[in-house]
Amino acid sequence: MSKLAALMLLSLPVFAQVDFSGEWAPLYHENGPERLPGPELGDYTELPINDAARLRADSWDADRISVVEQYQCRPHGSDYALRGLGNMRVSRDIDPATQRLMAFHTHMLAWDSDRTIYMDGRAHPPEYANHTWQGFSTAVWEGNMLTVTTTHLKENYLRRNGVPRSDQATATEHWMRHGDYLTVVTVIDDPVFLTEPLVRSDNWYLDPGQHIGVFGCEHAPELPKPEGVVPHHLPGTNPYLREVSEWYGLPYEATRGGAETLYPEYRLKLNGYKAPPKCDRYCTCTTLFDCQLR
């Protein structure tokens, strides 16, 4: 082989690897009302949760996010950050000696969250290692798809209405790029709160002119209450759990979630379902600016 041919082979990209670096803006054509204005209280539809998760969610009071000591500047976990409100920057770490990809880095607008996805084959830390909001992520190529595995996540939420995700969960993401569009499919396995894996997808588009500002978050008392008080509802006392079923004309049992509600066969149990004659709540919701109640 000539030296020229050898140099040409060395300059070729590794087969099927994709560059995800760039400025990405989210598309909200999936689950717009949940991801933009926020999910309705008591809406656990299509979540394979167990009774423990349901009890935790039923105790949720929306005023909890004003609690200075614990919740006010609490960021999304990395498994939810891709669904949350905010844009994303992806960059690469290249080893200057070998020119091999060592890691991807993501920066999310929300809470200025930074995450490293290691590509150098390192192992995950032992079980007793510290858990963080972003967790510990490694990735491998499967063809032109990047599969990311994240462990060591702090406890957080599956949905922003109190549905919990435990610190024992593992998140597996599949990143797929099609030109200027990015699709990320996330699979969450949680032995504490889920009876089977939760699968969700999110989409992004490349926005080269995007400028992500500083999010910032400062703790400040918002409502007068004694120090240490955490807003909550005791079991059986939450008066808002049936609102979502009444607004959308759904059977109350369907809004309670569970793996059964994920599958088409569940429709057979909804023979008496009648959609409201007129949509009057979040009828259009594709951006933050058109999510109007009516």
C-alpha cells in the first residue's frame, strides 16, 4: 500500500459514527401540554407506575417548588432534562494525540445543567458512589445510533406533577440524527416506582444561530410560611385529583396510570367514554406561546 493510500485510510471517519455537536432547539409536537405549561395534577395516564409511586404523586402540592430549603432551585435530572423546557448545546472532546472521540458534553438552558457522556470505555462507579442530578453516563455506538447509559441519578420526577423516579433508576438513551433533526428515545428502568420500563421520545432541530443565555436561580421566600414546612396532601385528602378526568371527559381510573393503560387493549375498557363536545383546555399547544387554556 502506498503512503498516500495509507494516509487516506487514516483520515476516513470511523464507520457509522455521527457528530451530534451543535446548537439544538426542542420541538414540542409530542406531549406539548405536559412539557410546556406543565402536566395536570393527578394526570398519570400512560405511566407504568405502581401503588407506591401513585401514593407519592397524590401527596404532591404544586406549592412545593417554592420551598427554599430543598425545591426552589432543584434542577431536572438528566433523564427529564431532554423533555423539559430549554435548549441544548452539544460539544465533543477529542484526544489530540489519537484524534479519538473521548466524550460528548451537553449544556441545558434549564438550571445551566452540564453533563458529560464518556466514550472512552470506562466503567460506571460502584453502587456506593455519590449520586448527582446528571448522574454518570457512558455511551457506545450501535451502527450510527449512540446508546447512552446513565446511573447514579439523584431521586427526581418522571412527570412534573409529583410522579417520582427513584435514585435506583437506570436511564438508557438512543440518540439518532437525521440531517438537521435529532431524536432521543429514553428508556427508564426503575425497580422502586415502575412495573415495567417507561419509554419516551423527544425531538430537536439544529439551530446554528442559537445563543443560550444564563439561566441562574436565586433562592428567595415567595410565600409566608414557617421554616421547614413542606406543602403536601395527606392520603385521601387531595381535592384536585379528579380535575383532569372532568376537564377531558376521561374515566377517573384511566388517569391513575399503570402499565395496563399503555396498551391498545385498554380502549376496550373505555366503551362508555365520550369526548367533550368542545375542546376548551390546551386545544393548541406546540410552543410556549400558543398553549392557551381556551
